[in-house]
Amino acid sequence: MVKPRRAPPRRFKKTWLLLLLGSVALSLAVPFFLGGLGQFALLHRLPRWAALFFASFIFLSWGFSAGRLRLIMAAMGKKLGWWQGALMTMAAEFAGVTTPGAVGMAATYAFLFKEQGFSVGEAFGMLAIVILTDVLFYGTLMPIAAISLIFEGAPLGAWRLAAAIILVVIGGAWFLWALIHYYRHIYHFLSRRMARVPWLARRRLRLARMTVEFVRAFRILARMSWRRRLGLYGVTCGYWLPRYGILIAVIYLLGGRVPLAYLFLVQGILNLGGQMFPLPGGGGGVDASYAALMSPYLGTEALAFTLLVWRTYTFYWYVITGGPVFLIMTGKAVQARLGRRRTSRHRRKAIP
């Protein structure tokens, strides 16, 4: 007798929705607490085309992200359209900003990679390449920004900010390096623990297969030519730089004067540090950190207004535009998988 599948518990859905709403509420509360309605007096300083101009940064970022996914899949022997790659990015980013620690982004990417015909191990190997290229971006751009601040005579706070980002980048790079070079030790460690639990012991072979597929997929970087590697790094920079450009554009359109290198460092620490806050999208924590880091350069109203605009295009935008895409892409994939399982079940029943 086939046991019926249980639907996800309503309590989980309710908790997730409350966390998301609480994050949005806290994120909106910080700029209104800082500047109140007076911050909107700065609206006249922005040109009428500003909203579309800021949105174009996100569209450009999605386009470069699609290029990165296309390069990775091409190395795996599969083609991917630009539009499909952009939709995958939108769905993954929605999952990232609506889950604590952005864990939903990794899970969504792995799920969508698997729906493209790859195994679970290959999907996580491709995900590791995405993460590695992000680490390389941070590992090159952030030290350059830190060196620029040194020559500009940055205060002690900026030095600490730069050191914190560089340490996080070094830690992430070391973790990926250890994961690839010592995967056998990690597998045997987990396998011995799994052997002690009967229902996990039966899955050790699956874990071994996934580990080999993961390493094999990740090592496609070694098989790439230098031109392809540079192209992969280039599209990664194209993915991140427009996002950094939004805050830079907002501040300079308002007439603010903040060192460019400092803006890169601030956004770097907020992007990384936001994943450590318990609420989705770092609601409240990211906003309070922004206020603390940018207060030496901006007045109260400008601080509140730039924060509101920046979060509109780096948080609320992903929730509003990415939500429908996420539901469509994952919903179709789940329905197709359930349909395949029902078909195979009927076929087994039809065999005399």
C-alpha cells in the first residue's frame, strides 16, 4: 500500500510568513524612525527617470547572472537560454531574501539545476562554482577598496570594516578549498556516523555517489580554458557591480560625498553580515548597521532616504518581482515530478 504524501505543515508556512512580514516591517521602521516623513523632501532632488534608472541596474545584474549560469552549464555539456537563466536567478534571489541566512537561494539553485537534468551531486557542484566565483569577486574587489581607503587616509573604523570583510572572504575561500581537497576525509567521517543509525546506513552509497558527482562537477573549472575562466569572472563582476551601483547613484544624485571605496566596503559587509541575522533579508539588522556605518557621511534625512531607496531595490524588489517567478518555476517542476511518479506508479500496477 502506497502511503499518501503529507502536505507541508501549516505551522511552518505561518511561521515563515510571520518572519518575512516582521523582517519587512523592521526594515521599513528604521528609515522612518531616523528621518520620519521629512526624508521625502529629498525626492525633488532625484530626476523623474530615477526609478527606472535604478531598476535597470537590477535587470542588468540578472542578465549577467544568466550569462554565468550559461557558462557553467555549457561546461557541463548543456545549453541554457538567457531568459531561462534570468528567471532562475529571480527565483533563487526571492528564496534568498525570504529565508534566514539566505539558505533558500542555495536550495533553489540546486533544485533548479537538478530540474535541468543534472544529478543532485552535480547540482551542488555547480552551486559550489557559483559560490566560488562570488568569493573571488569579494576577494579581489574588497582588498582594492581597502587599499584605496588607506591612501585616502581612512579613519580607524573603515580599517576595521575592511579587515572584517577580508577575513570573511579568506574564511569562505579556505572552507571551499578544504571541502574540495579533503572531501574523502569528510565523506568517511560522515559515513562512519551514518553507519550507527540504521535508516541512515542504507543511504551511505547514495552519499558516496553524490560526493563523487559533486567533486567531478566542481572540477569542470580545471578543464576550462583561461578565456572561459576570465569570462566567468567577468560576468560575476557584472552580476555584482550594478547592485553596488544603486547606492552609489542614489547618494551622488542627492549631492552626497562619500568615498567610493567606502561605499564598496559598506555594501560588502552588509551583504555578508545580513546573512547572519535571524530574520529573512536581515530585516532591521542590516538597516541599523547601514545607519551606523553611513552616519559619519550623511545627515539624518539623507541617511533615512538613501536607506529606503537602497533597500527598495535590494530587498523589497526581489520579494515583489521574484515571488511569482519562484512559484511558477518551482510549482511547474514539482507538478511535473509528481506527474512522472504517478505515471510510473500506474505502470507498475498495470504489470501482471
